[in-house]
Amino acid sequence: MIKILTTKTYEKQLQKFKKQHPDLKNQYAKTIELLEQNPYHPSLRLHKLQGNLQEYYSVRLNMKYRILLDFIIQDDQIILLNIGSYDNLYR
């Protein structure tokens, strides 16, 4: 199983995100569970980013929101870096 790690910044952003979007609590839990079990699951839509964020990856929480992550598969780790809307994460 993959180990999910977070940063302090991510934890702060997650708390804010949860307060603003309580309706996404179950979807968030499902996304994290899928990441742990199989980060390549098609519904996550894991993909490498381009441009200034080219060293990172992203997965979908839903059609509007994403989780930015550092995907280190050789160490069986995923480091969650940011959570938010597509527009806020990629500008």
C-alpha cells in the first residue's frame, strides 16, 4: 500500500477547504483511499503537470477540484501538497 504524507501547508489548506466544502467530505475520503490502494485508478485521472509545475502530479477530487501532489512511486509515497479548484492550483 502507498503511504500518504502531507505538508503543514497542505493541512492548513485542507482545513479551510473542508469548511468551505463540507459536501465534498465523502468524495475526499474516497479519493484518498483510492490513492492509497491504487494511485493509477482511472477515476483519479492521475496526470503529470506541465509548465511551472512540471515536477508534480494532480488527481481529480471531482470535475472542479484537484489535489496537487508529489508522486514518488519508487519509495511508495505520495506527498499531498495542495488542494483547491483547477483555476487556483494552476495559475
